[in-house]
Amino acid sequence: MRPSLRLANELRRVRITRHYTKHAEGSVLIEFGDTKVICTASVEERVPPHKRGSGEGWVTAEYGMLPRSTGERMQREAAKGKQSGRTQEIQRLIGRSLRAVVDLQKLGERTIQVDCDVIQADGGTRTASITGAYVALHDAVTKLIRDQKLTESPLKDFIAAISVGIYQGIPVLDLDYVEDSDCDTDMNVVMTGSGGFVEVQGTAEGAPYSRAEMNALLDLAQAGIAQLVEIQGDVLGG
Amino acid sequence: MRPSLRLANELRRVRITRHYTKHAEGSVLIEFGDTKVICTASVEERVPPHKRGSGEGWVTAEYGMLPRSTGERMQREAAKGKQSGRTQEIQRLIGRSLRAVVDLQKLGERTIQVDCDVIQADGGTRTASITGAYVALHDAVTKLIRDQKLTESPLKDFIAAISVGIYQGIPVLDLDYVEDSDCDTDMNVVMTGSGGFVEVQGTAEGAPYSRAEMNALLDLAQAGIAQLVEIQGDVLGG
Amino acid sequence: MRPSLRLANELRRVRITRHYTKHAEGSVLIEFGDTKVICTASVEERVPPHKRGSGEGWVTAEYGMLPRSTGERMQREAAKGKQSGRTQEIQRLIGRSLRAVVDLQKLGERTIQVDCDVIQADGGTRTASITGAYVALHDAVTKLIRDQKLTESPLKDFIAAISVGIYQGIPVLDLDYVEDSDCDTDMNVVMTGSGGFVEVQGTAEGAPYSRAEMNALLDLAQAGIAQLVEIQGDVLGG
Amino acid sequence: MRPSLRLANELRRVRITRHYTKHAEGSVLIEFGDTKVICTASVEERVPPHKRGSGEGWVTAEYGMLPRSTGERMQREAAKGKQSGRTQEIQRLIGRSLRAVVDLQKLGERTIQVDCDVIQADGGTRTASITGAYVALHDAVTKLIRDQKLTESPLKDFIAAISVGIYQGIPVLDLDYVEDSDCDTDMNVVMTGSGGFVEVQGTAEGAPYSRAEMNALLDLAQAGIAQLVEIQGDVLGG
Amino acid sequence: MRPSLRLANELRRVRITRHYTKHAEGSVLIEFGDTKVICTASVEERVPPHKRGSGEGWVTAEYGMLPRSTGERMQREAAKGKQSGRTQEIQRLIGRSLRAVVDLQKLGERTIQVDCDVIQADGGTRTASITGAYVALHDAVTKLIRDQKLTESPLKDFIAAISVGIYQGIPVLDLDYVEDSDCDTDMNVVMTGSGGFVEVQGTAEGAPYSRAEMNALLDLAQAGIAQLVEIQGDVLGG
Amino acid sequence: MRPSLRLANELRRVRITRHYTKHAEGSVLIEFGDTKVICTASVEERVPPHKRGSGEGWVTAEYGMLPRSTGERMQREAAKGKQSGRTQEIQRLIGRSLRAVVDLQKLGERTIQVDCDVIQADGGTRTASITGAYVALHDAVTKLIRDQKLTESPLKDFIAAISVGIYQGIPVLDLDYVEDSDCDTDMNVVMTGSGGFVEVQGTAEGAPYSRAEMNALLDLAQAGIAQLVEIQGDVLGG
């Protein structure tokens, strides 16, 4: 039995609140249980150097945690003067994941800058970030269309992410912090709405895992992401 | 007439939500109109080097803004690798203001670290931060007493802060962003519940201001802070 | 009685030496008693990005202390790799103060960069810096006129600064280091030659101070600054 | 057909040279075709703070590339003053991979610091690094045993890594730079000698990939890693 | 007798391997005994700001050591976030030495960036770097001529470097690490093929040295450099 | 004829003012013509890690230039966030030079930290720094003896430095900025009072120089340093 009392294939309660703050073109509060992340999408009418003159746009992401989003206060990265390796790894992952469903040509020479800031952490901040960031990105794109800067959406598909892991020998879905801390294997999976894999990042913290376990984990992730995409669709349709 | 349609001596709607996030010993969301700041207070059972062995504790603060808390996205300070002069100035101000009402001897050799993170900015983020941080600090102290780490409160008084300025020749209270941008003089005032001045920081952005104007600004601030202290008392009494 | 044996409203001996070093367009050594600051003004025929194409110029300041300008050697900021919050706060204050008396339109698209470097500190380094920087700025402007780069002065007024504080219950003017260390309240006041307030920064280090005390401090500061402006006028007239 | 003319399941020529430099406790040059990495293992008789007093040791890794190990010269990270996100991601991966086969309790309170420095890059530098680092680590452990600092080996298994990808629709093994640049999907797989998965990191650079493709990639990786482990065994047995 | 058993005026075995790595325009492994340095020369068709529009090119150098090139592992400079004073001093020396034999006008507006990375250190890394860098530079220039980007060589002369020192009272040539550590005076001398001095850097680590000793050291260096230039000529002629 | 109209072997006017600032244990203003450097020596009753428990002390130096000490304003190193290679090279040179005449055993486990800050630069700032720093160091040592912390002086000899160069084919002494800018070869020589060489750093900026020229330069330097040592002796005797 999981500490969270959830079934092995059960997501935490997922809530997505659009228009959470007022300035950003897209602004979403996403909650995976007690994990809460503010995702904003900001449109900038310029591109980074490697895209200048290419006719293509760019989508990039940054990630941060409020110092006391966690059980123990973490040092503020702005005060330390650098982002940790973990932060950089996560924000690169979010950016790659989002770009997988964006037609950069159709976006035109502009950047959508996504910020994912964790205000309360309870495991799964990177998967919540990707899932929420997609909704913020969608809102920013809708605004570009409404403002007649785009005639069609550059979004090719939905994208969402979930963690899976082997907890006390059993593959389980969507680990919270307590489960994650006591888990041998942790895998983050990012998939499109149509079921394609975009990222798979699996790490055996304890014992290595077998091919059979990997297959079970991938099955769980596929089913979980299908539910997340349905939630995204509902909230965007509303 | 003010852009906000408020009277010259009228505060924005102030809301203080305690227990906003779950990990911190004190956690408050404070809203001055559209300005929203998360203030957390974290207790650490150690002190910085200059207090070691002194028998005294320390209270310090850090301040940050989410990149898209503002109309234009600001660069993330963690990514830039340093905190701006403005950020440091504000966090030093918050720390000094809070320490003015704390008996560090009674706090004992521990640190209360306050974090003020702006999730939406519309003027007055530093005054909202100080006002909200006091409530978070109070909650953290209450928890120390409840946990029997302290027998009496080291808090000597309330503390709150408000901005005042001269808008189109008229002294007004609690400037929002639009008013602040078009304001000749901006003064931030920090006062205790019993009416003592702790900080006065006035800057003439445009024309220098006269002694008579300064007196009018101080009158406004005194009255505004009295209201804020009453709100703090209500919310802490609840 | 003050440790310095001065009357409550008595300045330290103020000396301003123009043309102190040979390279800068304006170069001044200012002494407030044992506090000695070299202020230079450098003209650069370019402006920072936010002023490009605006037709306006810019005036900015940097501040530093020699490592052994103080009783205990301080770590060199260049070696530490960053400027402290205090340094940034002071240099922002100097820059704002000077800009308050400069017509940036008349200055044209050029920058005057002021450097204030403390070679000996005995309290009041920021007020001495502002007061001396004005003279260096004036000399740089005079040179621009003499070189026919400007036809009229962009300087609208004099500017000077002084500290006041409450020492053993008595409001006193121009605190030296010993007085400042033992002082409950410290206020730095920046005013123009015609008596307008540009900056007021008051901090209660110990007990908060009353409105009556604030009024007394402002009276002292006004009188002190009038004397400093007279000294500036004399030295520039010479 | 692959640009390298290799079969889909064919590794590049792998060469491992032990005792490559003279100072390190383990020093290996590993070549995957034209990719050449120097892997050294240094024993330090201390542990990082989070392991002090735990009775356990630590294994960690750092990664670097000589500036002209690549086709275009890259900026030197020491000169830029920071390691890129990519560098940090890779060195964290190497460290986690090695720790997966080390019994930290048996290692005792000491650190083995592994350095992987790429002197020539042609794709697969991280997989070559892991594969070579294991041999250097093994040599360092052997020296600890020979020096009677350890009585039994803390190494629980072999560890090796390989990349797989989908090149022009076909799953292929061990991508070189040209193949990697033109590849839709890239997956790095780290496995133990006994066939357990330690890390799987798959990224769809172009189109997302299906579950069937994922299965094919994992099959290729398993077979490739079995060959690498055999080579490691041969070279260590020699 | 020297620890290395060499005669006072005897160089270590010097080996220069051209075309050591495949990407750089010039790539050399130079060995002075156990000191091994990879020197690469990279051609970039741009110049730093101070040369733009001048019609002249630039030659510059960077230097690094692999962390375990030394007996004790050194901290990686990229991880520390800055290059040590020693590193900067050495790379400035290498750059100046190379520029002494390059006609920057004839090079045209391009930069040759030389990287010297020590893979194994046993004393004399800076002198080996200069001596090897010259050969890499020569290869890069030859490629520019072969590619018809230059019609004549901008190289005016050979350049090489050697250390000399006073070991137990006796002036000796080309110190290895053991000799260097126990040596009172260390001088690095850089000379052209035609016998001109380009750099002399002598430091008395222990007792100051006399004019007579200086003369003896300069004699040794002149003879040693003549041998190095002959080796450079042989290897380039091959 | 030299631009300075001096004879080839003529020093600029050298002035040394002791007790220049009031806080430091040794404080000297040294002037070599228009080059003016403040040298302070600060005693700290602790040693850096590599000397702890050794019974020996340490002498170290830092160097800086005020931003407008030069003809063109230089960027402030504290604002840039790092010291240039040149700065580090110079401060290492000053530190080594001073240590050459200090018996660290006799100094005991304390550090003398020397700061050399250039307030006006006109060539030769590093040689003036060394020459002035010695006097500041001497004053700090004298104070230690007077305070009965030392019973005998750890200073073994005088130390001074001068530059020499080849200007228009003629070896000349003590180059000022104009001469230095137009000079083919520049050598800085540091010698003890008894005539031993401590540092020789010669660089051919233009044409390499011959052995005969080197001998002439060394002759000039020896004579110049003898004069400097005499001036140091006079000023310390006074």
C-alpha cells in the first residue's frame, strides 16, 4: 500500500487554474496534489541569436523553486549566484518537451518564454511544470491568434508528463515526495496527446531494474498521461 | 482624481491569507490590490557568524520577483547570476524593519529567515512585503512557543509599511503601479504599531519636494499604517 | 556632549580640493573631518541602452572603499567578485541625487560617470560623496562648455547631503564614526541649493523615533546643507 | 545505410588503454571510434559533508571537453566562469551511473573522484565516459586493495553505456556525430553487467517515437552494452 | 647530481607529435619528459573588438590543466567558476610569446586561438606549451596558405621556451617537478630562432641571486632553446 | 631624447609620504612622478590555511586601480565581478617580492596584508607599489615591535623595484606612460638592498632584444634600485 493510499495506477488530484496572474499572455496554476507550480508564458517579439533570420521562432523555459517551497528551506539561487545542475536539467527538459509540439516555422520569429515557479513542492514538480506549461503556452498562442499576429496555431499536439516508479517492488504512478524518497526507481515520461514518446528519463536510485519492470512502468505512464491530456483538453475547452 | 479612483487617503483593498503554503513555519499571501506577495518565515536553529555565541538570534529577509510578475518579463535573477541593486536594497530594508520589533535576546540563538516572493506586481511590493512578513514572522514565533522552544514572544510591537507620494501635486496614499510611474515623489514609510518611525525612504523622482509636502506625506503614512496594523491584528486574532 | 566635542548643530571641518588627480574631467578630494573621498567625473560620449536615441544623456555613479580605509580591513570587493548590497545602495543613491539637478536633455547624448572612492572612512562617506561629486560634476560640465560641446550648463541647482541622528537623546548633525556607532537613529538627507528635498533615508537602528524627533532632525539637516552649499559655491567660485 | 557504413547493430571500434597518465590511481583512455576520452579516478581520504560520519564513501564525477575537441572551437568553460547545463547534466549522469555499482559502505569514508575529459569528440562522449570511467574506477579500487586500505572490492557489478537512435526510420546502435546530428531520436542507456537498467534517457529531437520503436531501441542497447562489458572484462583481466 | 640524473645542460627527451587530434587546424602533442601538453591552433575568421577594422589579425592563447594531470588532484577551474591567477599569467605569456613572431598585418583580420591543455604535468608546462604551440600555429598557417586564404606566411621566426634554475647552487636546464620544487631560483626564458629574447621571467623562491648567476642561467637557456628550435624545424620539415 | 626630457639613467622624482591614512598599521603614499599609489599594510592575527600550525606567518598583497586613475576610465573590477589577469599578475608579483625579504618564522603566525591602490597612473605602477609597500610593511613591523608582539624585526633586507626599457634603441630607466607606450622592450626588476635579484620580468613588445641589450638594461636597473633603497632608508630614518 502506498503512503498516499492511492491505487498503483492512480493520479493525485490534478487542478489547473488558468489566468492565475494578470500580466502574462498565459498564466496557469497547476496542482498535482500538494505540488503547486505557477506556469506563465510570455511572448517576446525577438528570437535568440541562433534563430535570427531563420523565419522560425523559439520556445524556451526557466524553472525555479521558492526557497521555502520545500520541507527544509533551500538557498535562493539568485542569492547563491547560480542555478544548480538540477535546475538547469529541469528547465532544459521543459523547453525540449514543449518544442516537440510546436511548429517553430508557424510560430514566426518570436519567442515564447515559459517560466515554471514552484510555490509548494511535494514531488513531481517537473512533470507538473510540463503539464501546466502546455496550457499556459496554449493560452499565449490563442492570444497571438486573437491579436491577429498568427493566423493558425503552431501547436501540433498536446504534451504532458508524469512520473512512475517502483515502490516496494510495485510499479506506481505519480509519486509524491514521500513515495519518491523511498523509491528504488524513478522515471519521468513526457508524451504527446497522440501517444508518442518525447522524453523518457529513468534512473535507478537503488537496485537496477529489469526489462519487465521497464515495460510495466511505461504502461502506467501511458495511461496516466492520457488522463492528463484529457484534463488539459477540458480546461482549455472551458 | 487618481487613476485608481481612490480618495487621496484611501488604501487599496488589503487581504492577508495565513497558512498559504504548508511547509513554512509562517506562510502568508498578502494582497495590496493587484500586488500579491508570498511571505514565508523559516526557523533555523543556527545563527550567522556575527551572532554566534552571543545568546542572541537573528532575523533576515530575502526578496524576489517571479519573472513575469510584471508587465514586461524581467530576467530571472538566478539565471543572471546576481541579484540587482534594487533587490538587495529591498531585502535589507525588510530585514531591518522586522528586526526593529524583535527582541533578539529573547529569540535565542536561532534565525528566522523571511522570504518575500512577488507573484504579481502592481506597485508597493516592498511595503506589502514588510506588512505580510510581519504576520508570517508572528506565526513562526507562535509555533516556537507552541513547540516550547520559547516561553515568551520576542515580538515587541507590530510593524507595517506603506508608500505615499505626490501625484499631480496632491499627496496620496498607497500608490499602485500606474500612479507610481507618474509620480514626482515616492516615499516608503515603515512604522510600528505604537506609532514610531522605523524607516523613511523618500526620493524625488522629478522635482524636489518642500518641507510642507513632506509633512503632508508623513501624515498620510501615519494614518495608513494605523489601518494596516489593525488588519494585521484582526487576521492574527482570527 | 558629543564624543567629537562639537555642538549639536556643528559640521566637521569640510575641505574640498579641486583638480586632485590629473586625468578626470572633474576630480575632487572632499574631506568631512577624517572622512576623505576622491570624487571623479568622467565624460563618455555614449549613453546606456535605455537612453539611446532619446536625445538625453545620463549621469551615474559608482562607489568603493579602499580595503583599509576603515579601522578593520574590509575584503576587497573586486577580489570577492561582487559588490555588497550596501555598496550598490550607496551608488544608486549618489546617482539619483546628482540626476535630480541635471537637465538630461541639455546634457545631450553623453554620460557623466562619477566615481566616489573612499580613501579614509570616519562616518558620513555617502554624504561626503554626494557633496564632493557635485563639485566634480560641475567641473566636468564646465570643461564640456569650454570645449564647446555644450552651450549652456545642464546643472539646475546645487546638491549636497548630510547625516543627522539622535545621539543619547539629542538630535545632532554630521555624525562621525564613533557617534554613528552609538546612535539610535541615523538619517541621511539630500537637498538642493534652493532647499528642496531629494532624498530622505532614515533608519531607526535602536528605538523607533517620534514625529517630533523627525522634525528636529530635518531642521538640523536643512541648516547643515545650507552651509555645505555655501562651501561648494565658494570653492567653485575660486 | 548509415554514414559510417556500419550495420544497424554494430558498435564502433572500442579501445581502452589503461595507465594512460601516471599520477591518477586509475587512468584510462577510451576510444569509441574517433571519440576519445581520458578518464581518471582519484582517491581522496575524505567525504563531502552529506556523508561525514556516515561510515559510507562517495563516488562523483566531473566532465569537460577540450575547447577544440569539436569541429568548431567551443568556449572554454573555465574562461566563461561556469559550466553549461549540458556539462552538469552529463557529469551528474556519470556519477549516478558509477554509484549504481558501488557499495558505498564497503568503500569506507573516502571519495573516488572521476574526471572524464574529452580530447576528441565524434558523438557518444557521455557513453564512452561512463564505460571508460568504470575501468578507471576499477583500477583505483584495485590499488586500494593492494595498499591494504580495503579488504574486499566495493564494486558490485560492471557498468557501461551506449547510445541508440532512430536514423532515417531505422533503429541503430552507437551513433557517431554525423548520425547523431541527423537523427530523430536519441537515447542513452546505462546498464549493469548483469543486465539491469540504471539510466535510460531518451529524447525525441524530431518526431515523437512509438512504443514499438522504444522496444527496438532497448533491444539494440542491451546487446551493445553486453559487448562493452565483455571488452571491459578483457581489458581488466589482461 | 640532479635527481633526474641529467647533466646540468641536458634537456629532457622532447617529442612533438603533429596532427594529434583531428578537428583543429593545428594539433600537437608535445612531451618534455613526462610533461605532456596538447596544443591546438584554431582559425576563426573574426578578430576581437580592439582589432576590428585594423586590417590586422590576432593570436591569443588559453591554458588549462586536467584536474588529475598533477600528483594531487586540483580543483577543476570550470567548476570553481574562475581561472586562477597562475592560469591567466601563463596564458597571457603564451599569447605574447607567439605574437612576437607573427606579422599580424600579414595574418589579415582573423584570429588564431591557441589552446594548451596539460594532460600530464611534471614541471615546465608553460615552456612546453609555448614550444608546442608554435608548431600547432605553424600547421594552422600552412593550412591557411594551402586553402589560399594567405599567400605568404605571417610567421617571422621560430619561438621556443625553456626553464632554467639554480639547483643546489648549480645552474641547470629544463627543471622537472622534483627539481623545481627544491630549487631556489626559477627562470623561464622565451627566445626566437634567431636568438632574440622575447620574455625573461625569473623569480627567486629562496635566496636572491647574483648577477653572475643570472648570466650563467641565460647562457644555459640560450643553448637549450637552440636545441628546441632545431627539433621544431625537424618535425615541421618532416 | 626622452619625452620626459630625463637622462637615460634618471629616475622620476620619487616622494614617499608615511602615515598617509590613519587606520592602517603602515600607510604610505608613494609617487614616481605623476604615478601615485597608496600602500597600506594591515596586520591580522591569523594565517591562511596553508600556514596554520606552521609557526610561520604570511605576507600577501592586493592591487587595484581607481577607475579614473587612467587617461580613459577603466571599468571598476568590483562592478565587473572579477579581477583582470593583469591585476592578479601584479598582486602576485608584489606579494612574492615582499616575502623575499621577510623571515616568516620570525614574523610568527600572523598575516601582513598589503594593499596597493593606484590613485593616479602614469607608468610604473607595479614598481612604485613594491617600493612603497616595503615602507608600509616596515612601519607595520615597527608597530608590532613597539606593541611588544615581536622582539626582533623579521625584515632581512630592503626591497625595491624599477622598470627599464629600450626606447628608440636606447636603454632607459623608469619609463613613464608615454615612454612605455612607445617602447619596444619593457623589463621590471626587483632587487634587494644588498643587490640580489628577486624578480626579473622582461617582455619584448616589439622586436626581440639581444643579450647585449639585456646586460645594459640590468645595469641601469641595478643603479636605479640602489637610489630607491637610499630614499627608502632616508624616509624610514626620518
